[in-house]
Amino acid sequence: MTTTADDVKAWTLASLPAGSANNQSYQVINPATQQACASVPDCSAADAKKLADASVTAFDTWKHTSAFHRSQLLRKWFDRIVSGANEIAQAISSEMGKPIKEAVGEVMYAAGFAEWYAEEAKRLYGETFASQHENKRLYATRQPVGPVYAVTPWNFPAAMITRKVAPALAAGCTVIVKPAEQSPLTALLLEQYWREVGGPEGTFQVITSNNPAEISGVFFQDRRIRKLTFTGSTEVGVLLYRQSAETMKRVSLELGGHAPFIVFADADIERAAEEIMACKFRNAGQTCVCTNRIYVHRSISARLIDALATRISALRVGDPADEGTQIGPLVDEQGLNKVREHVEDAVGRGARVVVGGQALGGLYFQPTLLCDVAPGMRILEEETFGPVAPILEFDTTDEVVAAANDTPYGLAAYLWTRDLDTAHRVSERLDYGIVGINDGAPSTAQAPFGGVKMSGLGREGGVWGIQEYLDTKFVSVALAPR
């Protein structure tokens, strides 16, 4: 199934319950055309309070449903997401500019979390353990944390929702999702699909708003909302972490990154170049795990730069709705300006443009390769979030590990080597939550995803992801003496 922008707009307005209390709406802008592609309710604090009440009411019932029932519903949700992959992909492409082929790939990745946690719902084991008293029986059980407030970003509008909502629902929690202002349509589709397969009222709700601070304030102040899960910038994450402390919420934060990609002297140049391309240029470089710094051993630097230049020059920039497009627009003017500023700053400080380096009109920026990059440039200190690959040379392992770790961020890191000793020892020394060895795209539903330092708290994915939504309860039973 495919939809046009008009279809998305009609569906959005028709499918939402009642709209906002103030009858206000805001427009969703397609970054490829910079024209409105839909309108959604601009909800208020009063709307947020209603959703909170509904979530709390639903939790009282949902937490008592059997794990098998929750599993069956999640499996149905998975099937519905897969059957609606083209519809969701069209919404993703329209609202945030992801090339349609990539958008379809994201939908299938997102569906994987629904499938995985449909299975994990039945595997929430407890433990029994020995007591020093003959008449006591001791055990620990898992129980859902409570109603959850989830704040999701625009760059993966489907996957960042299912990665949070699926484990929460599997654990017996209810969830309210506030998607990024730029990308509400995908969230609304996922909510609709959950309702279609029988998801109970109030278990998974979406609130859209162009005033996120007002909306979030309601949930942070409500003691009944027991958990925050957030994916976004470190700056905002720190703010939300602080606000969550007032009501002692459980917190999961997946924040910014500044990923290094280290290419050692023994690398297969062609294969290393392919992995760098997969890592750097998906979603036009707008992912938190994209490499922001490419460190290459001086002895192979020229060869790797040539291999990358050939591939980057061949990338097709264009309309994300076109099946052949590989690089779409940046999400908004702010994102475009940041990319432009990073390139201009680097060039002004001595970097050389090998490929690209220019804005193309609208929100498009040429895929870019920079060499002679050096410390002190903004591109090495801030997350670029755009299609720019900076090259730095190194001579020794100690030197490059120190440089890779010299950042407040610690989300993802990558290295390419054919030496087993180097692979293990360097991966152990890198201060990051995720390490890809000869792999530029390691993320998968069954693996832990998350970072250290200023890149966040907690993990999403796999068995680790569902534990974020569970509390441990200790039960001690004293039997009558023999």
C-alpha cells in the first residue's frame, strides 16, 4: 500500500480522537518540498492530563493481563506493522525526508522490536533463593514499573517508538509517546495499528504538540507516571533527567554520540570503505551512531581517501520519494545550517574538501569528504548530523585510542582490522557502549543499544531493554514452625 501526502493528511485528521482541547493544530513540513504534508493536533496541558489519567486507569488492568495475552497482541502488532510497511515508510519519507528504500528498511527494523518483545513477554523469570531459617521461603519477582512517558526523535520515527513501546507493553506497562514535532505521522500510524489489532484503550497513546515543554511538564509533575524514556540530544536529556528527579522516575536516556571509526594499516581498503559508507551516509548522516570521525593509519590514508571519494561522488542526492535516491534532505533549516557551519569552520582552519562541500538548495547538502582535519575544529567537538565524513591520520594504536576516547560522548565506535589481537584489545579499550568490529551497522533488536558518559543511561533492545520497565520485588514467606 502507498499513500500520497493528501492521503496522509486525510488519515491523520480523521483518525485522531476528538483532537486537542483547544482545537488547535500545526502543520507537518515535508523537508524535500518544504511544504505542509499534514496537520496534527497541537495538544495542550489539558490534553496531556487526560492521557495521563487514561494511562493510569489502563495500567490497573493491563498489568494483570497474562504474559501470553500481551505476547499475542504484540505479535499481531508486528504482523500489522509488516503489512503496513509501505504506508509507514511513506509517512517517514514525507515527514522527515528519509529516502523511501531506507524508510522501508527502518520499518522492518522497527517491526523486529515488536516481534522480539512478543517473545520476551513470556520470559520474565523470577528467582527463588535459600534462607537461613527453615520456615522461610524467599523469592524475587518482576513487576511492571508503571505508566511510561516516552519522548522520541525525528530521525527514526518508527524504530525509536517500537524500541520503547514494545518492551514496555510486554512488561505490563502502559505508554504515552510524544513524538518529535517534525515527525508525528509515523507515531500516529503505529498507535492506530495497535488499536486495530485489539490493543486496549489507554495502553499505548500518542500526544502531538508543537509546545513540547508544556506537554512534558504535565507528565514530569505527575507522580503516577513512573518512568521516562527519551532519545534525543544530550542537552535536552540532561534537562529531562533533572526534571524526572522531582518525582523519582525511572529513567532511560539514549543521547548524543560522536562515533570514531578507526581503520588500521592491515585493513581491506575496499571492505573498510563499504562499511564506512554504510555507517556514515545512511539517513544523510542524521543518526546518533553515524561515525563523526574517521581515523586512518597514515600508511593507507591516500588509498582509503580515494576509495571513499569514488563512492561518495556516486551517491545520488534527490527526492526521498524516488526509489533511486540515496541521500535526501536535512530535516530542517537548523540542521542544514549546522552542517554548513561545520564544513566552513573546518575549511577555514585548514581542512581540504575532497568531494562535495556545498549546499545544493532547499535543505540538501552535498555528500562531503574532508581530509587534513585536525583537533580544534567544530566537526571534531560537536555532532554534525549530516553527510560529512572527516578524515584524520594516526600512527600508533595508543595515539588513536586516546583520540577516539577524548570526547564526553560514548555511544558507538567502530574499527576495521584483520588482526584478532587488535580487534579484541582495541574494542576493550574504547569507552563506548557499542563497538562494531569490521561492521558499520551493528544494531539489531536482540542486542543492547545504549552508551556511557554523556551518551546516556540504560539499554534498549534484547533482554536488557525489557528490564528497564521492570521493578524487582522481594517476597519473604514465613511458614508455621514444624
